[in-house]
Amino acid sequence: MPIELPPWNFSGPADGPKLLVSGGVHGDEFEPIHAIHRLIREFESGERELAAGSLALVPIVNRAAYIRGHRVAEEDGLDLARTCPGDPEGTTTEQAAHAISEKIRKADLYIDLHTGGTELAVWPLTGYHLAEDAEILETQRRMARAFNLPFIWGTSPKVDGRTLSVSRDAGVPGIYAEYLGSATMSPQGCDAYFEGCLNVMAEFGLIERSQPESRVVHVVEDDRPESGHMQICNPSPITGFFEAAVSLGEQVETNQLLGTVSSLDLQEQHEIRAAESGILLVLRTFPRVREGETCGVVVAV
């Protein structure tokens, strides 16, 4: 029987946009799950109500990966964020990808919450694809600013397999968010995600509340074909032990040392140096690194 993702649904008394919020696309990303659980409790209890539109909340898309405590499910080893739109008759991950894709297509606005998972930490950011449709792009910019994290990153729309690839193809404005990671659950990240979702709801009339002062510091839009693909930046040339020489969020310069990778037999040591100047947006915090995996992501500002 195909996997289903029954969301928690809430409706307001007046017409308005249909907002979908998802978490747990990867099984080792915990702040999104906590924040969505908190939203569910507030709306279920009546502590908070919608003024208009509708809200669908899916706290854990990839349940098989979550139960495993890993980025991906054991059965197929597929990354759900590279598997969309999935297959209702496929493997566990393909079925889950299909289920969330179906829900994205029915939404008017979409927010997908992530973190760096077990191995990476990500400077708090919201991102979106640089949509060709000017109205969709402006809506995404508006969503990202309302979500109110320090860094906003618009990147190439020419990537497939993602939840935002589905929203792109369906013409549904969508953003994603990243907040730290490293196999922890940051209280600040949980609060930021909870508040960020409410900010977007208020921005588009789903709830009534005043907006906070903006925390946005940087807005970067980069339409290069591989922009936004974190996993390919500053890769390790070998499998080994990574030791960072910089801190997350730090301003780094071209060719600055990001860290070193030592082979398991200690016969090799490789320096990982920044390919460009900018803010260190992603840093590997899990020392074991495989050949070709990222050690960090620098984004020019």
C-alpha cells in the first residue's frame, strides 16, 4: 500500500491562500519537527486560530529515515530531496517523495524546513529558486523576508529532485529554511522556525499579528547553474578525518584555509581552501568525511 502523509489541516473562516509546511524530509533534522509540532499544538488547542485560508502541517515526511535516525532510509539509501516527484509504487523513499509532491501541487504557498543534519551546520538562512515567473519570484522573496532569518539565498532553478523542484514545476511559490544541525536540536532554531512560519502566515493574511523587526542581514541571488548545491562545494579529495580551521558564519577570503583532511593511516594530509571569498554558510562538523563530500560552503556577499 502506497505511503500516505496525513497532514494536520486547519481552516480559517474566510478565503485565503493554502499554506503547506513540511519538515523531516531528512530523518536527522530535528528543529523543523519540533517547530511544526508546536504549531500543531497551538492550532489544535485553539490557542491560535486562522483568520483566513488554510494550513497543512507535515512534521515528518521521511518517517523511515527518522526512525533510523539518519538522513536517508535504510531500505533504499535514497535522498528524498533528490528523489521528487517520486513514485507511488516505488521504494519507501520514492513513495514518500510522491506523497509530499502531491501535497505541494495542491498548495498556494510552500515552506520546507531543513537543517544541516548529523554532519553539517548551516548558518540560518531562507532560500528559493530564481523563478522565471516574475510574480512567483517576488512572492518567494516576500516569503523569505517575512520568515526573517539572517541570510536570504536565491539560487538556480535548474535543479531537479527537490521538493522545491516540484513547487517550481507546479507554479507554487516555495521557500526552504536551514538552521544549524550537527545532530542537535537548537532551542533558538526551534523558536526561529516556529516564529518564521507565523511571520509568513501573517504576511499573507492567514493570521492576524504584527510583524517583528527585520533580522535579515544579507540577500544574495546567484543564478549560476550549480548555485545552491551545497554538497559539491569545497569537496574532500580523500576519505579521512576533517578538522575545521574556521567558524560558521565567518567572513573568509579566497584561498583561506577552511580545514585539513587526514587519511586514516596518517600518510596523507590535504588542505581545504576556500574557492571564493564570502560568508562561511555551511561547515562540516562531523569529522569523518568521505571522498567528494563537502567540507564547507562559502557564499559571496
